[in-house]
Amino acid sequence: MAKVLLLNGSAKPNGCTATALQEMIRIFEEEGIQTELIQVGNRDIRGCVACNSCGRTGKCVFDDLVNEVAPKFAEADGLVVGSPVYYGSPNGTILAFMDRLFYSTSFSKHLKVGAAVVSARRGGNTASFDVLNKYFTISGMPVASSTYWNQVHGFTAEDVKKDLEGLQTMRNLARNMAFMIRAFADAKKTYGAPEMEHEFFTSFPDGK
Ligand SMILES: Cc1cc2nc3c(=O)[nH]c(=O)nc-3n(C[C@H](O)[C@H](O)[C@H](O)COP(=O)(O)O)c2cc1C
């Protein structure tokens, strides 16, 4: 059974971001896709210190939720990252988490479907959305889209429930993601995954 992991960057397990993610979960369930929602934003997650010990050990030096989620991400067919907008950016906790999750893991993320979801009272949505999508687009992960940029508006969960277009965007996003996950699984069987080259790390002529 296909599986989607959803991360909630908000400290509030029943807040605005959670309301958007729950709307997606409802559709994933209808589509027969297994889900796991992980509450990230109320945890004490520090940032990456660039020690590069993960390059030797395959896991982050700080043994916390990042290392717990890493094997789940390795197994998942899709990843949704949700965040409230703080001062026009994703919130600090989810950024610290995503930096460490993506940097410390060496398994292939190629063709896992990614989607970013943001929740704002009023502004900074699209800038935050762009930041979160960058984790996917450096990792060979196709990005699912919807009928608007993936955002809801509100200060409370009750506000988001009134954002009918925002919730519609979440439902359509989940349907597109479910379709992409199934289509990629079929295409991998038929054509195999495209080859990825990793030989070059810089663009200097001497390769250093
Ligand atoms: C520190 C902080 C900064 C915020 N900055 C913004 C902002 O730049 N733009 C905005 O529209 N809302 C901002 N908000 C409001 C939240 O993003 C918004 O209420 C969001 O929907 C809350 O989601 P949650 O309930 O999932 O935490 C901010 C809230 C906090 C606590």
C-alpha cells in the first residue's frame, strides 16, 4: 500500500496547518493511501551544525525526531510538509527539521512525490511555499500541485474551516498526489526510473 508522510511544522496539533493537512488525509484515505502525520512544531528541534558526521554514520549527530522520521521517509512514497508562516517564512522549527532530515539521509528520494502546504493569517504564503519546495527540487522529487498555490488562510482552525477555496486546494492537491504516486509506481515498472548522474559536485574545469 502506498504511504504518505505528513509533517506539521506548527506547534499546534489542532491549529490551522493541521486543519489543512487533515483535509488532505481525508482524501488520501478515500484514495486508499496510507498516511502518517508527524507533529514536529512542538518538539525541541535544533538546527544543523554542519559537522558532517552524518556523512560517516548515515544519521544526524543529534538523535531526536529527525532520526526517528528518517526511516519512515525512506519507506514513504510521498512527503507533505506543512508550516505556518512566521514573518514571511516557514517557521524556524520546520526549517531546522527539514535541513537536518534532508542533509543527514543518504537514501534516494528520487521520484518520491513532494508537496508543501502553508498557512498564514494574511501574508508571506508564496515566499514560504517556495522555500519548502526547494527541499524537493534538489532531491529529484516531483512536486505535486493543485488548483492554487497550496495555502490556507486563518489565525485559528475555525478560520481555516471557512477558507473553502483553501480546503478545496488541499483536496485537489491530495488527489493529484495520489495519482502521481500510482502513476510513478506503474511507470517505474514499465520504463524503470530515469538514471541520475552524481559524478560532478562542482562546475570547475578541474573538478575540485
Ligand atoms: C511568530 C509568528 C509570526 C507570524 N508571522 C506571520 C506572517 O508573516 N504572516 C501571516 O500571515 N501570519 C503570520 N503569523 C500567523 C500564523 O502564520 C497563522 O496564524 C497561521 O495560520 C497559524 O497556523 P497554526 O495554527 O498551524 O500554527 C505569525 C504567527 C506567529 C506566532
